[in-house]
Amino acid sequence: MTLPLVTVVTLTKGRPETLVERALTSVARSEGVRVQHVVVADDCPFLRQEANRRELAERFPHAEFVHAAPEDHPDIPGYLAARLAYLRNLGIARARGAYVAHLDDDNAYHPGHLRSLVDALEADPAAEVAYSWRRLRTADGAGFVPDGEDPWHPVAERRTASYESLRRQGVFVPGSDVVRDAMRVVDGTVLARVDTNELMLRRETHARIPFPTDFTLWERILETTEDMALCRRLLEHGVRSVCTGRATVDYYMGGFSNAAALV
């Protein structure tokens, strides 16, 4: 029996150590699937060098490396969320798998992560999106508990209120380092916060509904991320999603979206 082929898209810029130690290594250890790992480098000094790309390709034969140089992509947006969306779509366009997943260069999958998402989609043919939960980690791998504040809220003064709201919706559980992300509409309230690292879409769904690259002024004020924008777009299109209910992603704190979390 042929194992399903999953395309994993990873963006990177200047973190070759975590790219290798976490993203590339964890994808290579995936169980129960075949993997095509598309690594898109955003004008990355390390991957600009052909010798470095060749060396990594030899170490990780399941991976391919795309260097997105500014001169080759003059239309790439300058606004960060739009830029990331553009680059993710660039990687998705190279997908050969029936399913497309995403992983940031500083995070890691558990070995059964991709297979659990494939199983969720195969168990529900009407579903077009599957997602997991994530376990928060510090740089040294210890568990990180949000402790009453939403570390992703852009306004420091509102992080406690945001945490409480998400706690009521089951996303945060006091004392737990697991974020139980969700994508749903309940009584007119939209909850669209499935992190990119947790997502898997059928390839044809991604082709129909790419990451949005246009962000309104209000979305920019709210610092809407590209994954939140995608989740909202999927909900607007009535796309059915399923959740594994398992924390199969190790999400390391201290990146751009939560830089203040460890201060």
C-alpha cells in the first residue's frame, strides 16, 4: 500500500540552526506518510549560497530549497503578513502531495503529526482542513504556560482580557502548556486562530483558497497574521474542518509574533 504524499511548506530567512535542528529534522522523522518538504528562503543569506542548499539537499533528500531573491520577485509585498502569505503561496504552488501542511523554521512536528492529520481528513471526506493542537516550549525545550496572559495579543494591556476570553472558549487551560486552537463560528462569534504549524489542507482547497495577500487598514491595526486571515477566509467559504484533539506540534516561544512572551 502506497503511503500518502504530504507537502510541507517552511519559510526561513536567517535561522539555519533551528531550520536544521527542528523543522528539517522533525519532518524527516515523520511516520506513516511520504513527505515533500518545500523550504522557501526569503532572501536568506545562508540559503542564497548554492553550496549550502546543495549540502542540505544531500542531508535531507526529501527537501527542496527555493531561494526567493528580491530581483526574481519584484511584486513581493513589504508588509510582513502579506509577505509571508505571498511566500507561503509560492511554496504551495510547488506542492505535489494531495495534502499540504506548514511548519515554521523554529518549530517541530511529533513523528505522528502528519499522519494524524491525514487520518482525520480521510475519515471525513467532506472535510477540507484538519488541524492539531500545539504544546508551547521555551528555547531549551521546557514547557511554557501562558499564566493568565495571551502572549500573541499585540496590546500588552489587553493580554489578560484576551486570555480570559480564550479560556472561556477552551483555547487556554490554566496550568497547561497546550494551546487548544480552534476554527469555528458559534452564535455569530468567529474563532479563527489555528496556527499555521497545526494546519493541513487538501491541495485543491489551497488552490481555491490561497493565503490572502491583501490586508485592510483595520487588519493591520489589529496585527492580523496571515494564518488568522486564512482561517477567516476558510470560514467565510464554509469550509469544513476537523481537529485531531492532539498536541502534536512543539511550538517554541520567542519568535516574532510573541517576542515579549519570555521577557
